[in-house]
Amino acid sequence: MKKIVTFGEVMLRLSRPDKLRLCQGKQFDGNFGGSEANVAVSLAMLGNDVAFVTRVPANEVGRTCCQHLRSFGLSIDHVCQGGDRLGSYYFEEAAAMRNSSVVYDRQDSSFYTIAPGMIPWREVFKDAAVFHCSGITCAVSQSAADATMEAVRTAEEMGLTIVCDINYRKNLWKYGGRAEEVLKELASHADIIFGDQGEYEVVSGMPRVPFTALSSDYQTDKEAFKAYMEKVQQLLPKCKKMVMACRNQITSSHHTLTGFLYSDGKMTSTRIDDIVPVIDPMGVGDAFIAAYIHAWCKWGDDDQRSLDFALAASTLKNSVVGDFNLVTETEIQSVVDGTNSNDDFKELQ
């Protein structure tokens, strides 16, 4: 089994119950989450050997967070303690035609103040095969960006497969770094890249290919996506596999979702899933890339199988409350195979 290391900020997610607005009610529901932590938990749920690396405060909140992560089977041996507070974000759930919204509270968090030299990366990577990181860590602060690049360069020197999620969180870039430049530099070290159309647009500087599916019978312009990916490949020659998730948010509770994978001059596509109702869309992209990493580790260059598996995992995440995709390989495979019906339940009635 390949050991996988993920690196990023874990935060406390606060949201009102029952789709209330942030200005309504007197209670908040709390969950831990964050893109890279979401990926780590998904991979652990699928049976992988996963180490999660982050920085949390040396107080009860930090300890509680670590206990929560450990409960999913993650190794947290290299979690760094320091700083004054755990970052958080307030999530207002979408309802009907009202979009969701996120307010970050990450300034001066423990991860915001992480810096090169704090994590012993050579020790972390000594028995690992895959390193996963994201553009979000580079968006938090200059020191977090520097720490991320330190990790990436060390992983590259040690021969790990580097998986980069080019998610960039446009509302975070406040320290002076330009997302286009920083993300392109980060992606240039990656063997596998993942993102949605907007994120590929930022990294490549090329307008996205539209995805406007209203149902599963929508016909995607596969040749246009292939031509697009061919141009991205020229910009990032080290990358061996480029994975793209495409989602159309028709209403707050009705999304369509599909995916593409470009490798060795070949474009692989998967079906379109028509998702209704959407219960919780947070972490859908994280579920996609986590499932793809798992599939790639298990099935290698079987691109179609890996992409189908990633899409099914991402689709299932829409049914799970919270940031983490708490589903198993068996459940995902049943969606791939189309065997996830309620026939057995009906027979019992």
C-alpha cells in the first residue's frame, strides 16, 4: 500500500442549522474541515495509509481537532503545534435560489503563521510515495506559501508522485501574491493536477470550455476539452495526468457533475451525474481528487476506471453533511456499477 501525505490547513466550520442565514438564530453547528484534511479523511475511509500534516494551536481546540482527525485513522505524527488559534470559516448554506456564502476567519491562525523549517519534510516523506497539496495553502499567507513550496521541492527531490489541487480560493489572496503566478509555479512541479474549469483558467490564462448541462443527457464538447488540455500540457510539461471536474449549479439543490482526464495525448471522459437534491456541496472537489488518488494507486493507468470512480465518489459527497466524504469503496463502486438501488429495502417492506 502506498503511503500518502497531505498538507494543509484544518479549520472549524460554523454554520446555522436548517439553512438559516448567518444573521438568524442563536446556535451554530460545528464541524472540522478544510480541503486537504477532507482529502486525507476520504483516502483513509477508502483504506489508504494516510499522514496529514498541518499546524494547530497547543490548546484544547487544537487537541480536539487532532483527536477528531485521528478517529478516522489518519496519522498525525507530524502535526506541528504552535500559534494562537485554529482558523475557522462561517458557511451559510444555499437555499432555493439563494447561493451559499463563506466568510473566512484565518488571519494569524496557527497555519497562517507556519513557515519553512517547521516541518521535518525528509522525515515525513521517508516512507511515502504520494504527496498531495493544494493552491489554497499558497493563498493563506506568504509564509504558508513558502512552506508549501519547501514541501513540494523536497517531495520532488525524494521522488514522490506530487498531486496538486489548483484550487485557489480567490477571496484569500491578500498578502500580495498573485494567484496566476504562484499557482503556475506550484503546478509546474506536479505529476498529477486537479481542478475545475475556473481553476484551470487561472493557471493557464485561457478561457474555460463551458459546461452548462441541465441534465444527464447533455452532450459535452469532448474535442474542445481535449484541445484545451493539450494546451495546458504544453504549459506544464512535467504533468502526466490532468484531471478536471465540471459542475453546473442549476439551483442550490440541483447540480450536474462530470469529469475529464487527459494523459499521454488521450482524453478520457465520464458520464454526467444529475444530482438532486444536493444535501451538502462542501468538499465535493476534494472527494473527487481523493477518490482519483485512491483509484490511481490501486489501478494504475486504467484511466476510465479511475475517472468513473472519482465521479461517483464526488456525487456521493453531495449526500453527506459536513466537509468529509464518509463513504466506502464499496458504496462508491455500487454507484459506478449502478447497483445502489433500494430494491432490497423494498423487498423487506
